[in-house]
Amino acid sequence: MKISIYMYRVFSLCLILLTFSACEKELTELNQNPNGIDPATANPNMIMPIVLGGAAQNYLGLGYGNIAGVVQHTQKDGWFDGHNQYNWNAQDWTGWFGLLRNNKLMYERAVELDWEFHQGVALTMKSFIFGAITDLWGDAPYSDALQGDEGSLRFEYPVFDSQETIYNGIIEDLKAAAALFANADNTGINSSNDLYYNGDIKNWERFANSLLLRYYMRISGKNPSLAQSGIEAIYQTGNYLQSADQDATLPYTGQGSDVWPTEYSGDSGSNFRRLKPCQTLIDQLTSTADPRLEVWIDPVHCQWVEDESLTDEVDPFIRKNGVIMEGIAAMEDVEYIDAIAQGDIFTRRYNPNLTAASLNDAVYVGLPAGLQQPSSYNLNPTPGQSVENQHVSQLSEMYREGGGDLLRARLISAAEVHFILAEAALNGWSVGDAAAHYQNGVKASLETWEVGDQYDDFIANVSFDGTLEQIIQQKWVASWTAATEAWFDFRRTGLPALTAGPAAAQPVLPVRFNYGTDELNNNETNALEAVSRLEITDYSGARGKDSQWSKPWLLQGTGKPW
């Protein structure tokens, strides 16, 4: 398993197919591939880890990246324009379509070999990847996509299908995938190349059906009858993710280049140091005594302490175990970590009657959303990126590592599925009890983060109150490191009630990606036709219809999220 996770990169170097395009010149070059790989005889098992690994890493890059900033799981105090303030450039989807080309080959070869399991995997991943594309951008090439080898100008410049068409296609492909898994045997399976489930056919069937639940709920605001009937049918089968050990995940081993995105490199401007928890998330976790807080986030290294006897506004230097460290206003984070591990406590004191600064003196402190100068927050004595902000929490130490048991790209979880069913039950659909599904969602998330033994105590703090707000709130928390789904829920429901920060590019959260410049330049007619179908809003701004604040079909006419 571990070998396969990082070996898929080796395979991808060998498979020129990632650069497969509609261009006849490139097709000729492909046929002259010096590595000698013939698409006509390619083994689906060798293609599978490329698709599975690439899709999972792309998805993590979204949910642990700028989208985590949108939904206020995290903020950055360096290189923060996109993460905190939504100042996004055009977004390219080439990487996603590269995966789809390899996935198409895997499917075609599986059909030729009559390998039903591999066909099901390919249809599931096609749905997941096209789902990401239409979720993020809106209309996109679908029916005409991936057919550049047909030698037609139509396929070289594919039309953009409507978002509605794409979602309908995704649903049909997932139904077909689930049927294939239901009838598949072990023919052709090499379990080590299945990076998610090690060739477990039943878990793949659960995965496909769980994605169906996701996309039925996604379109519920536009086609509620289809969503209801689809979700009810899957619920009756019981073939969906029900426990955390069935989650669709890609583990990070820390070997070679297979490392977590914020692995600490030791440089002063590391990705780990820049990324901070958002105060919005910390407020939620602390107010409910959530046991996941201590798994995800560390206490501040130096805590502010109120002291009305202090003659200065604030201590000029830090205190170690209550004693001023003369001349030392801050330390490196590694120095703090070593000293705190030995039991030392670091503080700075302030007199609230003398200082005009509004200081956060909690044990866990996050960055508020959308600050103008986030590195200066909480009276940081060392603003910038050279030294950490000692008065703001860092993420947990595990996020410094390259790999670990909890460091996984999470494509879909049992927790998400239970929250979907809780919402469906709240709608009055025939899927069981809303409270039971809500509780199962909370429990599954705690088990995912290895704090399931604290469920009984925690659920008393968040007992179900019968509202959609609470279901989505806990679903939002459970989407940590997979925040893409939380963003899509926010767009669909307006929940949680997130507010853009003071320095945000617009006073509301964005709802889509801008189309990439390659599409607008090279497939201009079809791309502009897709842009024309977007709904301009009061917040679309200078970009006009192709703005991150313009609404695609999915949101048009729903009044959501704003």
C-alpha cells in the first residue's frame, strides 16, 4: 500500500498519457513515446494509482488550501491575498482533465479486458473529477471532452455542457459504477494499486453510492424530487459509508515526495508557519469543548495574561514561568516547543486599564477572517514571516510532519454521509431519524480523528436541536482538511452564517472559480458562451460575469447563499 502511494508518481513519469491532447502533433509524439508504453496494451492496474493519487492530492490541495480560507477553517499571515481576501486569479483545470484522460484509458482497457471492478473504479473517478470541475467552475466541457483523438475540430474545441447536464451525467455514471461493483469479482485486481481500498469491492460500492448521496443533495435546491427519490433509494440499500474505517482516503507516508503540504522545512517562511487556524473555527470548538480542538490546533506559545497592577500597558518582554526574560520579546517556535515540552510556561502581561489594544488572552487563539495585516494581530512583536506570531496558535505538531496516521486526503467520509442523511430526514424524506443520523455523523468524525472515546461527553454539548443550522455547523467542523465540501454546502444553504472579513475583496464569500486563461484564449467561442450563462450579481465587480461572485446554474434562482 505505502509503496503504491508514492510509486504512482513513478508510473506517471512513464505514462506520457497525462499530456495526451486533442492536437494531432501531440498524438503523433505520443505514438513515438520513447518509453515504449502502448495505450493499446496498457494495464489498468498501472494507470489506477495515477488517477487515484492525483485526484486525492488535488482535492486536498483545495480543502487544505484557499478554500479552507473561504470557509474560515484557516487563515494565513503571509501570502494571504487569495486565502483570506479572495483575490483570485483565473483558475486552470488542466490537471483535472489530465487525470480524466488517463482515467478514460483505464476504462477503455478495462472494457476490452472485461474487468468489471476497474470499469467501476474508472466511472467512479470520472464522476468525482467531473464533479469537482463543475462544482468549482460551473459549465464545462463534458460530452465533447476527452475525444481529441477523434480528429474532429468539434472535439478540439469542445462545447461547454450546462452544469445541469454534467450533474445528470455524474449521477448516471455513479449508478452504473455501483451496479458494476455489485456484480464484480476479483478478476484483474492488484490490491496494492488501489490506493484507497486495497481492492475491496464492497467499499468501492459504498464509495460510489455515497458520492451519489452527495450529488443528489447538491442538486436538491434545483431538482428536489430527483434528489429525494435518489437519496431514499440509496438509503434503502444500506450500501453507503457508515463508519470511519470505510472513508475514502489517501494516506500520506512521508516517503520521497509523498509528503503533507505543510511539512515543516525549517525555513523562516514555511507553509506550516504561514497557515493558522481561523478564529471562527476556534470559537466553535472552544464553545462546545470539542475534543478535536487539541488534535488539530496547538495552544499559543506565549499567552497574554491580564494584570491590572502592571504599570506599563504591556510587558515589553516575555515571561518564563512568571519571570521577565530581559531583552527577549520573542523566541523562535522551535525554542518554544522544546521549552514547553519540559514544562515551561510563557506569558506576557497587559493592563486592560492602560492599553487601547484589544488582546485575545485565550489559550487557543486564531486569526480573525480577512484582516488587513494578519501578521500583526494580537500585538505580535515580530510581524512578518521571519518569526512566528507567538500570540496566535499554530496548527498541531502533526502538520509539521510529512506523513502520519491522521494525515490523509479525504475524498468523502461516513461523517459527511450521515449529515447528508440527517438533512434529508429533516426535509421529511424517508431515510430514518434526523437525530440519529446527526449523532452518527458527529461520532464518525470523532472516530476519524481518534477521539471517539469522548463521544458521550461531547454529544451532550451539541445535542440535536432539530435545525438545519446545527447539522451544517457540525458538518462544517467535520470537513476539516476537506473544506471544499463545506464551501459547497455554504453556497447551497448559506450555512454556517459566515461573514467576510474587513479586508476581503467583497463583503460576501465567493461562489465559484474564474475560468482559466487557456480556455478563454484557445476555446474562446465556447468559453464565452458558458460565461454568458452565468448570473451577474451585485458583487461580480470588474470581472463581470466571469467572476468568483457570479452565480452558476446550481445557485440561480435559489436565493443562496446571499
